[in-house]
Amino acid sequence: MIIEQQRSIGSGFDGTTTADDVLQGIDLTGKLSLVTGGYSGIGLATTRALTRAGARVIVPARRPAEARKALDGLPGVEVDELDLGDLESVRGFAERFLASGRRLDHIIDSAGVMACPETRVGPGWEAHFAINHLGHFALVNRLWPALEPGGARVVSVSSGGHHLTGLRWDDVHWTRGYDKWAAYGQSKTANVLFAVHLDRLARDFGVRAFALHPGAILTPLQRHLAREEMVERGWIDERGTPLNPAGFKSPQQGAATQVWAATSPLLAGLGGLYLEDCEVAGPAPADGTMRGVKDWALDPAQAARLWALSAELTGVDAFAA
């Protein structure tokens, strides 16, 4: 069972580690990274850290003008248009990139939505599942020719939210009884299952995949939450100031685990694992805290089932016979 492989490898890092910390001594000159959401929040911190280590970074963005403004002055960054909620946009971006003939060393699927009101995209798909999972599924599969030469890593950014629920197999698009937090949780479980099955399919080509929890970070990801709700949850005070007891990381600390997943030599030969705080996470504890990983997120049978469903929905499967 994969859950038995979820044990510390002694990285020497922790929840206070920053993205720059994990890149100390790592030269990414000549490497090409793709970071979805790479112009806001932890995605922006990820882009900045990768460029400081010498990598070129492609940032596909739903709002390219806003992305260019946020990334202005960063060397080696390219911006292109991509809407993860629109499969035609995903196809167009992938075709433009593949036409360049370049190979990718890292894909970091960092973009996402959280706890949004009931929203439908594409053919009526629930937005969390469509944007957080299906859009990234289609993107990685369409970009497979740029990964297939080997040596690349795909990083699927999940969260502790996967503890909220497994896959709602009888109604993944929440056509009844919509719950914004459960819908978000399902998409985060899907992010982990995606990495599990991608790693199984891709490892023979020298491509590995990881999923992770970046930690709690106050970023534009919370844009759909009212201030009153965040106060009630103990995240901020009435003035909007973050409360330290909530355990929030800075964006630079939040970016650390995904940068570590993409670049750390300690992870060579590994894959299909769930990471947090720049370490391989342990199994979820019985006390109900959102630490570690739930066994439902690592179940190989569910991972294969989700892959088949995602391929059917998106019409894309790089590994189809």
C-alpha cells in the first residue's frame, strides 16, 4: 500500500522553510518550469524562487495582462493565456507550447479556487472539480510530449482540505446538495489521486509525480470568503489582521514544499507520494487534525477510477492504448 511509503526521509526542513531555503545550492540554469497560478500568492513566490535559481518559468494565466504586471521585472518569465475551466483554452495553450519544440523539467499545478459559490463551467461542470482537477489533468496530458523525454516532475498542489471528503462518485459535479467546502475537499482529494496514478503511468518514462499540502497561507485564494467567516474560523481578527494561532505561513514558506517537490535531489527515485512541510507526510492522525494524508487519497484503485473518469470527461489521455 502506498500509505506505508508515507514516512519521513529526513529532509532537514520544516514548516518555517522558504522556497529560497530549499533551493540553496541548486542551480536550475537551463531548466524550464511551468507554474499555473504563478503570478499570485504562493504561485508568485514559486515563480520568483525558481527564477532566482536560474530557471526559465512559463506562467499560463487566465488574466495575462494582470500576470505580466505582477511578474514585471522578473528575468526569464514567459506569460501565455490559459483558462483551466475551458478545455479549448487548455488545448490552445498546449498546442502553442508544443509548437516551440521545448521540453519541460517541472510542471507545478498551483492554480485553484476555494470555497466558491456554486459555479458551473464548460458543459455544466462544478467549478472546483473542473478547475482544480480536470483542467490540470487535461493540461498535463496534452503537454506529455514535452515531458516524455524523461527526468521531469509533475507537482499537484492539493491541501489539507482533502481530509474533508473523498470522491463523491455518484455526483462528482454536485448537481444536488452543493456544499462549498466539501466540493473544495473533493477536488483536493482528486489532486492527490491524480499524482498517484500519473506516477504509476509515467515512472517508466523517467517522469515522477507528487502531491502536497503547502500549508495554510492567506492569499487571494480566500477571495470567495467573507471577512466574517474568516473571523469566525479564527484566521483573522475584526480588522483583517492574520492571527498567529491559526498557524499561517508566509507565501515564501507556502511555496517551499512545491519547489522542494519539483527540485529536491532527496526525492530522486521516489514518486506518487504526498508531501507537507518539505517532507514526506505521514498517515493522517486519528485526532482529526488536518495533518498527514488520508488513505482514501492514496488508494490506487480510486486513482485509476478517477483517471478513467477524467479521460472520459476531457477526451484526453496521453497513455491510452
